[in-house]
Amino acid sequence: MVNESNGVYYFLGNVTSHVVHALPLYEQLGGTIVVLSNRARDELAAQGVPSIAIDDRPDEFLKLSRHLGDTIDYLDQHAKVVVFYEMFLLPRQLRNSGCTKIFLWHGNALKSFMTMNRMRQRAVKGYDYIASLGPINRARLIDEQGFDPGQLVDIGIARTDEVVRHRGQVVVSPDLIAETGIDPARKIVSYVPTYWGVSSIHTLGKKIVAGFPDEHTLIFRPHPQTPTDLLDEYTDLIGDRPNIVYAPHGRYEHVGLLETLDASSLIIGDVSSVMLEAILLDKPLLFARDPGGADEDDLRPIHELVERAGQIDASNVGALAQILDQTMRRGIDHDVWEQTKDAMFFHHDGTSVAAIKEFVESQL
């Protein structure tokens, strides 16, 4: 659905995994997806997603340099609205362009380092508008980071509409069973660690995978930017165990993040944006904590839910089987889950895309 004529552009840079955040809006509104290299364009094409690459700079990430002059000129001349999913430090030409620049995030900014870093703060303030994802996020951006309230738009994050489609249900698709060969009689647990910041993947995650009980199935879905050498350690730990599925982004056609979350009876994670979105599913959660890992500031906005959900760390990972069973039997505290959703998300009832679409259209 490449439709350059409507003036809406979705800027992904070289991180094509962010397309999952762009597609819900793109499918409703149309427009053009822009990447910064032929490699990124080909990666999206393999997923059936059309995009354009004007410059071929696979090394460009957080700063749009002079080497991207053709891309910047193109957006300056053609775009009415550019939606960004990464904290690019915009060049003067694009900051001064007549198009509206909107930062929609590719996660929830739960991690404290996402807003405390001065360079990141400067980058985000370079946009015309910034999505505030929920009341707590909005308050932190204003009170702690000094953002202008008029720059913030309470529109949430598009992917949450898809996350909540099977809220409270365990849905294991036939395609998932066919592709992975898992036993559908076993309950599925997913482990979805982040890599950036205070992740559990360095130490505790290896113990979770190595000690995972045979009576359940584990789907291990690492962050797309996890280094290969670290992932190699996990593939060695998994070996040929039939009840553990290694499902990184793009490996399976029908085992994406949403299919993984839908199929799970319990979700293990840390401070990944995926873990915050998992709250929307009304399913049992376990927060994994590496030694010296998760900063309490990161989890403070959801501390009550973390305490009710349960935690796993070096002191109790040896009892993983018992902890999994206890957590699944206990279920969730619906009042705490609802209070946390209201605090962390705008439009968590499945209307985020409609809100974002309405705002983008108001800028055309």
C-alpha cells in the first residue's frame, strides 16, 4: 500500500523490527515507509511490506548525517507528516521543514535511561509532537524532563490494539503448532527479555532456559538487537529439547510476538516494552531480575503490580518449576491490573490506532 500522494511517511531508519509499531497505522491510513538502506528495504520486502530506500546507508542509526542528504531532501519536498519510531537527532533542514514531525516511540519508555539521557532528551524535543503513552509517561515527560505540554499528544501506542485482541484468553493457533511441532497439551510460557538497559538475558535468563521444566513449553523470543554471541549461548542451552522453541524475530512465519503472547499461559520478562504491554493481556506475569539488574526506578511506576505478579531472581530460580505452577494457579489481581493499565496507557481498550489516525489526519 505505498501511497506517496497522501504525504504521510513512516520513518524506520535501519531498524526494520520497528515495523510492527508502524503497520497498524499504515494499514489504516496508507502512506510510504522510508528506510535508510537497500538491506532494510529487502528485509521488509521479505515480510511483504513495501518501502523506499533513497540513500543506501546501512550504518546510520540515531543521527541523520550529511550522508543522508537525498533522503532528507525528499522528505522536505514531499512529506506533509513524518512519523518516527526511533529517537533520531534531526538535522536542521528537517527540523525547519514545513512537514509535521511526530515521534510515536517503538516502546513504552519504562526504562529510566530512555528519558534521562541528555542526548535522547534533545533528540525527542526536536519533533513537533510526541505521543504520550499514558498518564504516568505524560507526567514524567513534563515534570522530570521539562517537555512543553502542548508538544504532547495523548494517543497511546498503535500496537496495543493488536495486543488486546485476545485479552484474557490463551489462543494457540494451528499454524504455531504446525511450525514448531510443540505439544498442544502442554502449557506455554514465553520468555521475552529486552537487551538494552537492565536486562535479565545476561545471567538469569540462561538459568531460566537451562532449568525450564519438561512439563511445560517455553517460547524464547529475544530482543531483535541481542548480539549473536549471546544468542549462541542460548541455542547451546536449548539444544534439541523439544519443549523449548527458539523464536527470534523473523525465524517463523506464524510465531511472531503477538502469536507468542496469545499462546502463553504465563509471560516472563524484565523491563522490556513487551512486558509492559503484556499487562494488557490479563495473564500471569513473572519479572526476572538479574543480580545488580533492574533499576528500581524503572519498575517504580508499576511496583504494585510487580509485587502482585511475582519475581524470579538468583535466589529462587532453582525452584522455577514450582514458581511457574504457583504463579499460573494464582492468576492475576484484576483490580491492580486495571489500575496499572489506566496509569500506563491511553486508549488501552483497542482504540489507539483510531486516535493516532485522527491526529495524523488533522496535520495533513
